[in-house]
Amino acid sequence: MQDVEKRVIGKVMWRLIPFLILCYFVAYLDRVNVGFAKLHMNQALGLSEAAFGLGAGLFFVGYFLFEVPSNIFLERVGARVWIARIMITWGIVSAAFAFIPSISAATGIPAAGVFYSLRLLLGACEAGFFPGIIFYLTLWFPAIYRARVISLFMLAIPISSIIGSPISGMLLGLTGWGLEGWQWLFILEALPSVLVGIGVLIYLTDLPRQARWLQHDEIAWLENVQATEKLNKEKIEHLSLGQALTDPRIFMCALVYFCLNAASYGVAFFLPTIIKGFGVSDIQTGLLAALPFVFGAVGMVLLGRHSDRTMERKGHVAVALIMAAIGIGLAGFVSNSVIVMALLCFAQIGVSAVPPMFWPLPASFLTGASAAAGIAAINSLGNLSGFAGPYAMGYLKDLTGNFTAGLLLLAGCALAGAIVVVMLRIDARREQLSGEIAMAH
């Protein structure tokens, strides 16, 4: 049966992961390109640092409000249709940012108000995408493969920054048709989301039994392993939808993710501004902003594989969060640009490595609809810090004139996340047993 396992995992991996990386690549690009647009958009729209931080963070309020309903709907109608809907709508809204001055003039709403509204709407459109993909991957991969698979999928984050940051920096210099560079940045980086969204309708397969690209014995093996794992988890503990949404472990997982995202997005949205402060050009800012994510990509894969090999999650997540806390915190005390970049690179190794090792934790005690809702609840609650982190950074920058206080606050969040994850009570035998089942079949 080992031959069947090798064939199945290989086929599923090559069929799904590159395409899902592409989907998340364009998603993350549209989520954080506002940090580059800010370099010229703030002046054009008359936004303060705090106003930008508020607008950047409002994305996550919309995300929070619609996350759980979106993921429940995905579980009912299937990933293919729902993920396509998500991608096409967020692409349209993302392009609309280019026309904030025109919308403001036509409606009489201040430019800042239009910016806030579009960020809120963008979050509502994208809600359910990431947890939907995480849930989708649990339908195709046994537990023993999930950390490495999620780490490969989440390579889209550093890849989008490695490739997207230099492109965003260059697009800021593009003008024409009455539009400035920051407006062209929004339009040209939104177009791939719509096109890939249409591709999702054509390419994705909802369930293994619908996969014409798998042989009958391969489908049987995969469904058997998944059914056995589900039965094993339910023998130990079966949570209803309501129980999953009120389980203390869900809220602790959400708190860990909240702390991670505060540190991650608080830095990400202001990284171009921090680097621009070194006295470099827009293009150089784009190139330098890609550097931390190169280190992050390496750390994500290496730590994710080590976590799978040892079947240990909590300790790995805690160590990665401590790395993030050290790098971000020390960067607030240093003025030398080279040392600041080195510390942010070190911090990004930790930040990037956390999610693929973290997400198998809730998946170890959730199944079925409760898994879809529980994962969405963790993601939506955790992403609220995507509102808090950028707003705090902008507010403290306006207040103090530098980023030191903001970086220290974000470092404290990462450290708090490390403490909480160590306290999380999840039986490690569950992960190990599900792994043994996958190997046995």
C-alpha cells in the first residue's frame, strides 16, 4: 500500500499545491500592496499615519464579520464555486482603490472615508478564503502531511512579497491616462485575482471521489485514510458545531493567532515606510522589502518539516514566536539600517514559520462542519489584530515621531503568543496516532 500512498500524495500535491499557491499569491499581494501605495497615496489623499493605519486595519474588521458564515457556506456549496466568488469580488474591490479621488468627488464623501469603506469591503469579500483553503487541504491530505503541505501553500506569502515588493516599487513610477503610480499599482495587481478566480471554476476539484485525475484504488486509499482519521478523532472526542465555537481551546488558539498577526501585519504594512526612511528610492525600497521574506520562506519550510518529522507542534510554534519577538523588539532600538534589516529578517523567519505548524493544532480535535467553523473562528478572531497592529503602529508613529514604541508593542504581542501556545492543552498523541494511521494505510 506504500506505493499507492506515494502515488496519491504525489498526484494531489502536484495537482493542487502550485495552483493554490498562485491563488494565495494574488490574495496576499492585494492585501498588503496598500503599504507600497501609501508612499504616495497618503499625500494624494491627505491621510495621516494613524488614518492610514486605521484604514489598513479595517480590512480585518470586514474579514472578522464574514469569516465564519463564509466558511460554513464553503463547506456546503463546495470550495470551487465559493473560492472563485471570493477571488473575483475582491479583485474588483481592490481595483476600485485606484479611483478613490473620483469616487470621493462624485459622492461628496471625504477621500479618507472612501478609503476606509473600501478596506472594510475588501475584507468582507476576502473573508473565508484562507480558512477555506486550510479546510480544503484537510479533505485531501492525511494529518501526517499537513504541516509540510500548509507550509508549501503558505510559501505564497513570502513569494508574493519577494516578487511583489520589487514590482510594487516599480509600478509607483508608472503614470498615464490621468492616473498616478499608486493608482496603477492597485489596478494592475487586482487583475490577476479576477483571472485566477475564473481559473478556480475550471481547475479545482471539490472532493477526492470527484477527481477524474486519480485512479479508483487511489481514491479508495485516500477516502479510507481520511475516514479512519475522522473516526479516530471522534472516538476520543466529537465536537458539535456549537461546542466547537465555544471550546476554550478555540479561543486560546485564536489568541495565539491574534498575537502572531499583530506582529506580522503591524510590521508588514509599515515595512516600506521603515525602509524608505533609510533614504533609498522607491525601486530600492521594493527590493529591500523582499529580503526578510526570502529568509522567512526558508525558515517556513525547514521548521515545518522538522515539526512534521517530530510530530510536535506547540514547542515549535513557541520558539518561532520568540524569534519574532526578539527580532522585532531589538529593531526598535537600533538606528543602523543594515542591523535593522538583519533583525527584521530574523523576525520574519519566526513569523513565517508559525502558521504551517500552528494550523494542525486545531485540526487535531475538529472534524467536519465543526472543523470548517472552528478554523474560521480562530482565523477571524485572530485576524482582528490585523486591525489593532497597524492602527497602533500608525498612532504611535504620529505620537512619538518614530517606530520604536510600535515595534516594542508588537514584540510583546509575539512573546505573549509564545506563552499562550505552551499553555494550550491538546493531547499530542492525537497527532501521532493520526500520523501512524496514515502510514499504516
